[in-house]
Amino acid sequence: MKKYLAEFIGTFWLVLGGCGSAVLAAAFPEVGIGLLGVSLAFGLTVLTMAFAIGHISGCHLNPAVSVGLLLGGRFPASDLVPYIIAQVAGGIAAGGVLFVIASGQAGFDVSAGFASNGFGDHSPGGYSLTAALVCEVVMTAIFLVVILGATDGRAPAGLAPIAIGLCLTLIHLISIPVTNTSVNPARSTGVAVFVGDWATAQLWLFWIAPIIGAAIGALIYKVIGSED
């Protein structure tokens, strides 16, 4: 149970830190952290938790990552469902805490988005469903390549959290305008359930696309990372 609890806590921190920065600090008057700050916040949540719980659970914090690691031969199938349950529960718990905090400000309106992921009218830049699908698949695929490569026994020891955290930061810098960046079904679910309406109606994409991307990334690394 310790590894499942670690995944719950880690995903809680990812959603609270990443989405919390977007909801509470991104556009704060005069000192808002903006897109760069939100991108860095997501990367820092993974970096810090990788050092904190990586030795306990592997620090997946993401159902797509768990699927990708399974397909990459790095994770047992017996743990997949419990990991996903723990990750989604952690994301929703963080969404609940963030909702309580954000509701403390007069004029708060959860329907404005609450850091939810979306496409079409709900994409920050108005990007289409096709653009959102391609973006999420490609970004997650590269994320898995970096994760599998950085945690390979042949990679420099002890530096994986830094590479993975910076990769997630870069992913957000690229794709926040397109989908508000998911690459993580638990992150998307954690806030979408509080918005309801369009956010839950579009949530399917942010489960399917990251998982497809993770599978592609695992396949790519099997090809390029195999020891011939």
C-alpha cells in the first residue's frame, strides 16, 4: 500500500502545484507568473516528487506514464489498475483543495475553466480537435522517451528527476496554448470534475491521446534503446 499512497500524494502535489499555479498565480495582478511560471511549476512538482517518492513507487503520477512503463517492460501489469486509481484519486483530492482555496476569492467562477484541458472553443488558443489530438499524442510520446531514457541503467545516475521535470516544463511551454497541456489523464480529471459541463464532455480526449502517445513513446524507446 505504501507505493499506492506515494502515487496518491505525488499526483496530489502535481495537480495542486501545477493547476494551482495556473488558477491562483498565473494572472495575479502585476506579479502574475504567466505561461512560463505555470510551465515551470508543473516541472517542479515532478522533479521534487521524483526525488521524494521515486524510490518508493517510481513516481509515475500519471496513468499514461504507468501504461507506457508497462509496455516498455519497466512496470508489472498487476500494479497498473491500483496505480491509476491512486493517481486519479490524488488528482481529484488536489482539485478539491484547490477549489476550496480559489472559492475564497470574491467573484471566483469555476466555469471559467479552473485550469481544465480543452479543444475548440475551450482551447486557450482556439485550436481544433485534430490539433489537440496530435499535440497531446506527440508530447506524451516524447515524454515517455525521456522517462525511459533517463531511467535506463546506462543513463547518468541520479539525474533522471531533473531531465524528466525539465521535459515536462518544456512540454507545457509548447502546448499550453493548444490544450492547456494535459499529457496526464489524472491531471485532467482532477480539475474537470469540478467544472463539469464542457470539461467533462471533452475529458475523453485527455485520456485517449496521452495513453496512445505513451504507447508510441514506449515503442520508440524499445527500438532506439535496445541493447543489440
